[in-house]
Amino acid sequence: MTRVFSGIKPTGHLTLGNYLGAMRQWAAVDQHQADALFCIVDLHGMTVDHDPARLRRLTRQGATLLLAAGLDPELCTVFVQSHVDEHARLSYVLECVATDGEMRRMIQYKEKSARERARGGSVRLSLLTYPVLMAADILAYGADEVPVGDDQAQHVELTRDLAVRFNQRYGHTFVVPRATLPQVAARVMNLQDPTSKMGKSEDSGPGIVYLLDEPDVVRRKVLRAVTDSGREVAYDREARPGVTNLLEILAACTGGNPEALGDAYESYGALKKDTADAVIEALRPVQARHKELCADPGYVEEVLQRGAQKARAMARPTVDSAYRAIGLLPPVAEPALNAAR
Ligand code: TYM
């Protein structure tokens, strides 16, 4: 059976981009068709300045939202990254396979480190090395497929390179995974700046629809979305990024085709109204389930505990194999130690 792994980092409130680009696919398709693991990757939430209490809160909220979005712990494994030591254990080994040059070429590193420096802040070393930790997340489970939005494709490419390099140097250890992207909404853009991604860690609230935004807030944000200078509704990422983004969102929420939808609208106003309605309807069941789950925090904790147990058992043998293959001496087993005493 195909093994699927994906993750989401608790650096902000989850957005419509996270939902349409990743989570929805995990719930609707991946958990039914594959042996799937989904992880709140909390270690990744510490690569920029962070507040410990907020990280804890967002980790819990992220896990609750994954379940609210339809992940079923009877069908898939849901867990928190830091509950499973194998991620950090493998990450260091992969750092010994990755090069400084390839890490510095990562687009997200270039963008985020430039932003951090412009603010006068210092850049954490973990911002540079975090794609290696992401590779460890994936490779520890022998995942065949990694369902992600478009912005993570480069990191999955790096993961493939590291797996191939490790296998060639030290013997076959890792499955070489591939990224799977949704057909529509692989890159949902900020409603106020449709040339940049709708990202949860950005500051621009009005351009970002959060999964827990009230319906009237969603409506206001969509109706105020920046559109383009022309009047015609047409699907064209280069020339009409604002309208194209709305068409992608509408298509993702209603199951339509964004280009065909472009032909069906005559005015921006009608497109915005229908998009707002479609987003509100798409989020309604997620918000309702989230409310129920918040009333039962013990359930979420139990799911995470069971998930971590299952994940640990899956990752351990692969990470042990990688340790042996790269030349680390296995620890002496307990019974042998006792016999020697
Ligand atoms: P993160 O937390 O930024 O995003 C989680 C998932 O949501 C997708 N996504 C989007 N898709 C479409 N449009 C958007 N505007 C948008 N914003 C986010 C992302 O592509 C991603 O699939 N490094 C990863 C987390 C991670 C991971 C992993 C993913 C850590 N280890 C292992 C897969 C496998 C990240 O920062 O995602």
C-alpha cells in the first residue's frame, strides 16, 4: 500500500491556503487510499523568533483543526512531531549528507532570511537547516508520496536528492518520495496582494482567510479582494492574478474548472459574491466540528498519544537502519550487557 506523509507547521492560524492546498486532499483522498501519516511539525515552528506559549497553543489548535477538517484517526495517523524522537535523530544524519550550498539555494530560506535581516533581526541556524528536518520527517516513514502545496515542492525535491545520495553512498535505506500537488489551488494567493502566497506567518490579515474566520469576516475579506485593472473576468495568472486567484478558490470550493468558470462570469462583483459564498460553505463543517472538538480536549490528546505511539514504531526501524548504514556503532543490547556483568 502506498505510504503518504505530510505535515503542517504551527506558526500561525491555519489558512484557506493550507486547507485548499493540502488538508482537504488529505481528508478526502489520501487517508482513504493510502497508509497515511499527518503531523503537526512543531519543531519547524521554532525557526524564527517564537513565543513558547503560543507555539503550544497553535500546536494543539492545529491538531484539532486537522481532525475538524476530516482526518479520521481510525483511517490515518495524526501526531505531533516532537513526540517522536526519530525526526531529530534522523535529521542530524541527513545534515551529514546535505551540503551548505544546496541549503542556501532554498527559496524559502532566501526569502525569510532576507526579511529577517531587513527587520534588523538575526537569522536562526535552524531556518537554514529546516528543509533537512523536513526530509527526515518524510524519509523516516518510507513515504512514497508527499501531498503538499506548490511552495513545498522544492523541499520535496531536496528530500529526493538526499535519499538518492544516501542510498548511493551507504546502501539502499530510503524510499525516494514524490510530491503530489492538487490540480487546483496548489498556490492560493493573498487577497490583498495576489502576487504573493496566502501564508499563515505573514502579517497582512485582510488578505488572508483563516479557517476559523466568522462568515461575515470571510465575506468582507473576499469582497475586498484586490482585482486587476481590466474589467473582463478571465483566467490568466500573469495578466490577471487577482481574478485568477478568486477563480482558483471558487473552483476548489465548488469542484469546478477555473478556466471554464472564468468564461461564466461577466463582472468582478458576481465572481466575488459567489466566491465568498463558496468559501463560507466550505468552511462551515470544519468550523462546526472544531467547536465540538474544543469541547472535548481529552479526545484530541488521546488521538495524539495513540498517533505518536504508532508513528514511533513505524519510524524506528528505518532510522536505526540509517544509523547502521552510515557507520554508527549500534548500542549493546540490555541482555548482552547484563550477561557481561
Ligand atoms: P506549511 O505549514 O507552510 O503549510 C502546510 C501545507 O499547506 C500548503 N500551503 C498552501 N497551499 C496552497 N496555497 C497556499 N497559500 C498555501 N500555504 C500553505 C503547504 O504547501 C503545505 O503542504 N515545511 C512545511 C511543513 C512540513 C512538511 C514536512 C510538509 C514539515 N515537514 C514533511 C510535508 C512533509 C511547511 O512549512 O508547510
